[in-house]
Amino acid sequence: MDKKNSVKVTETVLRDAHQSLMATRMPFSDMEPILPVLDQVGYASLECWGGATFDACIRYLNENPWERLRKIKKLVPNTPLQMLLRGQNLLGYRHYADDVVEKFIERAAINGIDIFRIFDALNDIRNLKKSMEVVQKYGKEAQIAIAYTTSPVHTIEYYVELSKEIQNMGADSICVKDMAGVLTPEEGYNLVKALKKEIKLPIVVHTHATSGLSQITLSKVVEAGADRVDTAISPLSEGTSQPATEAMMISFEESGYLTGLNKEKLGEVAEYFRKLRDKYIREGLIDPKMLMPDPRALIYQVPGGMLSNMYSQLKGLGLESKYEEVLAEVPKVRKDFGYPPLVTPLSQMVGTQATMNIVTGERYKMVSKEVKDYLKGKYGKFPVPVEESFRKSLVGEEDIISHRPADDLENEFTKLNNEIGELSKNDEDTLIYALFPEVGKNFLNNYYNPKPDIIKIKAYF
């Protein structure tokens, strides 16, 4: 077959791959040696920031996420860097005022992000518009992501109409973001085919290998006309991660699609991460359970990152025996909540609620403030109206707001800057505090006032 067609590839190993397999615990020191080689592979982009990386840096790795981004950019000067941004939620778990959104995107763009993949957990485009406008103001690509899920209302027609709205809003590209790995090959083909008929923007497809179908799905969406797909280098692929980059490259090229990827450089990257993966497994950072496909994802709709985090948290509480029960509870909670796509922050809300329902032995005995705010409309419009008697049983007589939630927020960057005071040396520090107040404050304290290593001092004397 003449190789006339092409498909571009985004590598996820520096963000979603390790977020999905090992709860985002890869430190920069493990990335640094291979970054110059990753820059020579020929990727369309390298996803390296956003999602849970910011949180994990300050909460677990004692790294400044802004400094990580600058270091990556220095070592990867030729390949566009990409991040995942939660629209009005940025990288946190609540909506932020527009001035905080603007400041965050400004700093991310200046420090090296070229492509902003922006999504809203409810596919409420009112929560995407501000981020998109600011990204484009700084001359970067605003890629709007559709949070893909299945439900009585999440049909191909629904996604086509949503994509038309996104195109009319002025986006640069559209990503079908299948965070749970539930996009089946035939549905993926039909969806991309329908989008290519109606949408003039580049179509990107992101999926996970969770259910075991992802390699076939990516092959089918490329056949249907997808312009770009996400993959992960083989040692950190499959399971709850993305399909393997090398395998997909070979498959695409044998089918007549040029990828532009350098096979020898990919081999170097794979060999490097193969050793790291073995280390992570030995250290218990990667649980073998996360490496296995589980077709039950097609029923539970649980994203890879949510699976690994949920299992890790239950294990930490000594309750890993409840894992299967919690999994089975997830779709029930999701139905109660109006079928929201299971993506941050809704995946955390649904997952936590399912866990509490099982651990306490009584459904909705305990309900978080975030869930109550969601049921009041403070995160956006429900995909399907929530049963009113159920909603009132948790939040009482409060009405559902019908406007853009961020319209209720006054500018807050100056206030946040004043709150953190002298601990903040620049706007980036204030943003760390804005996104994660308690954890951010502790991080900044330790970052600027490191405590001496008592053990070493005792050993010295």
C-alpha cells in the first residue's frame, strides 16, 4: 500500500502513563536522563504536565512543579509540550475565579506548555471558554477535550452536537478523551467518522488499555480519519495506561500510515523505561493488578488513574478486600448523580462516595461537601437531571444554579497572594497555594525553609 496518509502520535509516559499505573509517583530525576532522546523520536507532542502531576509533585515528591516544567522544556526544545487542564478547575478540585485561571495559563505558557488539552468533567462548555481564550491569547494550541462516556444520553449525536459547539467557540483542535477505556472499536470508528463529516478541526483520540480493547480501537479510529492518537512507551503501557507506542507505530505503518517516529530512538526510550518499570514493581509503586486488562471497565466505567488511586487508598487503609465491592458500587453512584463522565474531579467524588457507601455499610450515610456542591449545580450542568427526591435528601431545599458557576466568583488572586504572605516569592508560589492551600503551604514552608536532616546530624556527632 502506498504510504500517503499520516497519523501523529502524542507520548504520555511523562504524565498519564505513570498517573494511571502508579498514581503519578515518577520523580523528575527518573525522567531527566531520557528527555533528550524523547525529543528526537518525532512525537507530535509530549504530554508531561497537568492532570495529577502538579499535586503529586508537592504532596509526595517534594518537587516544585513549575521548576519541573522549566527543566523539561530546557531538555526538550524541539517537541511541543502538552498538558491536561481541567477548565475552570485548573489542576485543583474546585472552580477558580477568572483572574486565577488567566494567571495560571499565563505562567504555564511562559514556562513551556505549547498545547493545552482542556476539558470539563461535565462537558459544560461554559466552563471551558475562559481557559480557551487565555490559551489562544498567549499563542498556544487550545485543544478542547470531550470527556467520553456511555449512558442513555451520551450518544454519537450528542458528541457531534457538542463538537459543533466547541468548533463554533473557536477551539484549535478536539480530543475525544476516553479516560476509562470504554470506547469500543466499532463505536470509535463510527464516532470519528461522524465527527470528520461535520468538524473541520483536527480530531485527536485518547483512550486507555483498561478494558483490553485499546489497540483495536486506535486502529479503527485512525482508519476513520483521526489525525492524532495518544500512546505510551511499552514498559509503561497497557493495563490502566495507554496502548504501546512501538506496537501502534508498527501497526499504523503496515496499514499505510506514516507516523514520523524514529524506531531506533523509540528502542532507546523503551530500554530506559524497562529498567525503571522493574524498579517500580520491586518498590511496590506499580501493582501488577494495574498491568492486567479488565473488561469489567466496560461496565464500571472507571478510569485508569481512578483505579490505581482507589486501590492504593484502600490498601493504605487495610481495606483492599473491599476493592471489588467498591468497583461494583461506582456505576450505581454514577447513575444517582446523573451519569457524569468519570474524570477529575467527578471521578474522585463518585469514587470516594462509592467507597464510603461500602465502608460505612450504609449508602449516603456520609456525603462530602464537594458532592453536595455538585448536586447544587456548582460544578455545572448535570448530563441527566438528578432525581429530585434523592438530591433533596442530601442537600435539602437549596435550588440548582443555572448560570456558569464561575460567575459567582469574585477575582481572588490578590486575596490568595495576601493570605500566603511572605511564603510566596512569586506568582507561581501563589498558584501552588491557590490550587492546594494546605498541602501547598506545607510544601512552600519546606521548600524555602528546609529542615536539617536530624539523623545525619546525630550520626555526625
